[in-house]
Amino acid sequence: MAAISREEVAHLARLSRLAVSEEEIDVFAGQLDVILQAVARVGEVVAEDIPPTSHSVPLTNVLRDDVEVPCLTPEEALAGAPDVEEGRFRVPRILEEEA
């Protein structure tokens, strides 16, 4: 596979509307060439007997089933609160604004 040329990198930069310097074109050409070679190597793998997957290992759901369990009533939850207002915990104001 031929290396990506400076002209191709400059063309891609123009298409992407990126302002790149001459030095950056050289750097990007080398980087893009490495990427394209890696993609070409992956494309060489012939594995028709291997099904496409999104993960390398099988995934299983590790969540438990939803099960209703007894819980506190609102009155029980508020029973130990230092201050209650309109069925809610009352806490000190932390912002300097009026309600």
C-alpha cells in the first residue's frame, strides 16, 4: 500500500476546513499512513467463520430482579428528623436568596 502523500493530506485538511502548516502536513502524513496501514492489516484477516460481535467476550446482565420490600412510611422516615415542614425534612437555607 502506498503512503499517503502530502497533497492528499493538504486536500483532506482543505475538505475539513483545517488550517495546517507545512510542518503539520508532514506530521499528519506520517500519522495517517500508520493508521491506514493498521486498517489495511485488519482488513487482511479472513474470518468468515467468526460472527461479527460488539465485544470480545459475551456480556450478561448482572442486575437483580426488582423485588418489592417493606420500607418506611413518610411518618416513620420523618420521626427522627430535627425539623419537619409540610411533610418534608426542613434544612437550613444555604443560598442568600429569598423564597
